[in-house]
Amino acid sequence: MKLKIVEYPDKKLKEKSKKIRNFDHNLHDLLDSMYPIMIDTNGIGLAAIQVAHPVQVLILNIPNEEGEQPLENLLEIINPVIKNKSGETTYQEGCLSVPSFYEDINRFEKITIDYQDRDGKTHTIDADGLLSIAIQHEVDHLNGILFIDKLTSSRRRKFEKEYKRMLKDRKYSK
Ligand code: Y12
Ligand code: CO
């Protein structure tokens, strides 16, 4: 399956993703195609809506202490539901759909999620640290929310200016 990253300000990123009901070859093709595009673009997390598929699917591959992302650490998360959340943390986030922009975002420190894997089997994860932040970032995508939607209005205005300039520079450097 040929996939391309959808970038802000594409309205597609505002869409709410639908629950997966069939754990079939279409889902497996999508998951198998999302992994290489995430790795090739230096990503650690990717939601299906970021490749124009509005379904509740996300993948995560948090780098290990050596900065590597071995395939065995890949998490494929379908139909996630956040059950518990506690504490507070701040992390400088980035997103493959909002290239070249990073900002401190407040999130819950610890979360518990229920989700299904590619075969429809149900799992629970208690997450903290970067995994917790990454899951919250990706679950937001499934609800049509981007990390830039969490900026204060003055920071958001500054972002819009900087981002427009980045898109223009990128266009003329091609
Ligand atoms: C903590 C915070 C946010 C997440 C969500 C997942 N985010 C990413 O995977 C971001 C990746 C990213 C990669 C970039 O590099 C390239 O595109 C080559 C990048 O750089 C540029 O856009 C120039 C920006 C973001 C998980 C955990
Ligand atoms: Co993102």
C-alpha cells in the first residue's frame, strides 16, 4: 500500500477516526505499510489518519537506550481507550504531520489503556515516561486533535506565522 504523510493545514487531520471492526488483511496491509514510512521519516509514532486512513489505528516504536528502534519493540495499537490518567508532565513534542516545529506540551504523567492488537486480542498497558506521552499524542490524532491545538492563542499565532514561512521556504528550495 502506497502511503504519504498528510501535513497540517490539511483538514483531513481534523477528522475523527472510526473504530476497527474487521481484523483482516486490509488492516494488516495498512499496519505493514505504516511502519516503513514512520521509520524512514525518523518518527516514533504514527496514527493512521496521518496517512489519510481515518481508522483507530496507531503504531509506536519508542527508541531504546542506544537510540535504536528494533522491530520487536513495535507496538500496534487498535481501538485504544484511555482508562486511567494521573500526574502531570511536560515534553517537547514534534509530529510528522507538523514538520519542523517542536513545542512543550503538558500531558498526564501516567495512563492505562485498553487496546486490541492486529488479531483483535485485547491488551492493557500501564504507561509512563515517553511511552505515555506518545500514546496520548497519537490518541489525540484519532480524535482530530493536533499538539498545536494545545498551544496558548499567542503561541499558536506565532506558530502559524513560522509555519507559513517554513512552507514557503520549502517550496522555493525544491
Ligand atoms: C513524544 C512526543 C511526540 C510523539 C509523537 C510522535 N512524533 C514523531 O514521531 C515526530 C517525528 C518527527 C520527525 C522529524 O524528522 C523528519 O521528518 C525527517 C521531524 O523533523 C522535521 O519535520 C524536519 C519532526 C518530527 C511521541 C513522543
Ligand atoms: Co503527531
